[in-house]
Amino acid sequence: MATITQSEVAPLHKQLSITLQKEDYLPSFEKSLKDYSKKANIPGFRKGMVPAGLIKKMYGTSLFTDEVLRTIDKEVSKYLEQEKLDIFAQPLPVDMNLQQLDVNSPAAYTFTLEVGMKPEVRLPELGQENLKRYKVTITDDMVNEEVERLRSRYGNMTEPESVEGDDTVINVTFIETDAAGNEVEGGIRKDNSVLVKYFTESFRPSLIGKKKGDTIQVSLDEAFDGKEKEWILQDLGLDSATGKHFKLEITKLGLVEPRELNEEFFAQLFPNQDVKTEEAFRNQVREELAKQWEAESRNQLQHTLYHVLLDHTHIDFPEAFLKRWLKTQGAEGQEPKSDEQVDAEFPTFINQLKWTLIMDELQKRGNVQVQQEDVRQFAKQQLLGYMGMAAMDEEQDWVRDYIDRMMKDRKYVEDAYNRIQTQKIFDWAETQVNAVDTPISKEEFLHMNEEHQHHHH
């Protein structure tokens, strides 16, 4: 009967010594020989009639080694379960000497493996953390801006005779020239679509009245600035606008005719709200903006929670074992990683491992479960997003067929499960926080997030 003893190498780092008696593996090895002799195709012998002695001579060493290793795996797995040892990854062999195995003289064999134990996860007391839940103030200007955006988004595109104002869309071909307006041989030639308001304020008057077929001579430095200049340079594949001149050939003009604020438009945007008046429409827009910014605020709070959990959770790791394990994790057939590679990868690896353990602990504490119906709803909401719709009847055949098809896609279901579980864990963690409601303007909120992202990059 196999025996296993354990000894401590370091905190959370153990060695397991396993001794196999020949009775532990020999019966299975002899059965493997018989099974192999029945299947083997060897010239000169009918299938199933190959002598066991010949099979043993030809394949015995390989089958013997496989059976011993399989027995080690089985016995160690059983031992870990019995002793309730919660370990990282698979046990690592220590100086695995397979030369001692002798198919012609089965005996007792001893092997040593090492394991890394999962540590205790000590989460911070979230209720005692000094956190804020920001409430973005929805102003009349924000509502007006959103109303105009919706009117333009759902408006009708017309083709005016000439450029009329800042909102005219000009389809142009950028043709690189010298300062005198002569086309540069082999220069840049690129189609683009530009709003009049993308040009500098001083340049815009020169565009008014221009028609399809007209050309405009521009210096990039004079025609554009700020983010608009960055967009144009990126599109043209340029690093700098200095000394760059182009002729713009107008190929088409467009102008969005904003939608009228009437019941037809209100019903299109809010089909189930019975919105009849402009005042009710603006109130509905205000509510939708509030929901959007509340979602942004929750994302911000949960992002803060992520850093609190990562920075304030203390976990001791068996670093020597984990570095040895990481050293073995390369593509099949590749040499083990060097010590330098392991040292370079280890900080990122340990951070990811720490976060995985934190999530596991939060999942247990919050008893977070993901049901099949959660995944179906996830697929439905994703479909709504693709279709640009706010609501949909799942009983429609094509909707149900789409969801059923997604539920058969193993990779999709696994990805959806992980995303839903992560969100549910954060939702639960948020309930453990005593965050102070803090009013903030949209501009302050955006600036705060930009500063935060800059800090972490």
C-alpha cells in the first residue's frame, strides 16, 4: 500500500514523499500489457495474437513508466483530498529519478514532490474605508446638449448646394502641395469627412458658400488646432503639421436636418413612456442622463474598491515554490524559463494571483452564484446593445434562437459567466461599503477620472 509523508520546506511550502509498493502499480501495468497486445498491429502476427512477452520487450519500459507515474498522480490526489490540503497548481516533482524503474524487477519506489499551499486571505474592513459615492449634478445645459445630440443623431441627412455653417459636413480629398499650391509628386492623397466646426474659428468664414467641386488651399497649422489637428494628422499619417500644405477638393456636402420635437420623435426614443410634450421629453432625457452618470459613478466606486482591495489585502505567498512553478510554465517542447525571465514576470504574476484569491474570497463571503438565466439575460442585453434598442420581447423566435445559439457556444458561456460573476462580486462588495454621497459636476468628475488614469499609467 502506498504511503505518503509530508514535511515543511518553508511557510506554505511542503514536500510530499511517496513510496509505492509494487502491489500499487503492478496489476494495472499487467492489464495495460494485455490490453496493448489485443490492439497491437505487428507484422507476422494476427491482431490480438501477439505474445505478451514480445509486447513487454517492445513497449514494456514505456508502459511501466506510464503506469508508475499514473499511480503517483492518483495516490497524491487522494492524499491531498483526505488531508484537505488546499494547494496551488499541480505538485512539482523534485529530482524525479525515472532511471530507478526496472520493468524486469518491479520493486518499491520512492519519489518526492513539492506543493505550495494557498494562504489565508485577510480582506480589509470595507465599511471602515473612507470612500465617496459621487453624484453627478444634471444641469439644464447637459439636458439641452443631449436633446440637440439626439435631434442630430436621428435627423435626416440633406445635401445643401453650398457650405451654410458650422454643422455642414464637407467630404474632401486632401492633396499635398507646396506653399505655392503646386501638387507634390508622390505626395499624400487622402479622402476625409470634416465638419466645418473642426476648422479653426478664424478659418471658417473662408469656407462659407463653397460648393461641390470647389478647392481650398490650406496650411494645416492655420486650418486646424487642438484635438482636431491631432485627428487630421493621424488620418494623414503625419507626425507634425509644420510646413505642411494641402489642397482640399470638395467632393460632397452634407447637412443633418435636426428632428422636430414632436410626438412621433418622442415615441421613437421612449416607446413605452407615453411622452406627449416637450417638457415631458426633456424630463425623460434628464432621467436617462441621471442613469448614465449613476452607472459611471458606480464604475468609479468599484474601480476604487479594486485598488482598496488590492492595496489593503495582506497575503503571504510561498514565493520560492511559485517561482519554481513559474519556471516550468512554457510552451510544450520549450526550455524552462531562465531565472531572469522568472524574476521579470513574477511581480505581474503575483499581482494577478493575489487578485484571483481576493475574488475567490469575496465570492465565498457574498455567496455569489451565477445561474443559467443570468447568462441568457446577458446574451439578450448584448443583443439589445448590438441592435441599439432599449427593450425587446424575448419570446420572439429570432431573439430566442440567438440566445439558444449563444448558450451552445462554450467559449461565449465561459466568458459571460466570468463577466457576470465579476460584476456580481463587485455589486456585493459595494453593499459592504459605507460610501458618502458626494455631489460633483460633470467636468470635475471627468477631470478626476483623467487624473486617476494618468496616475496609474
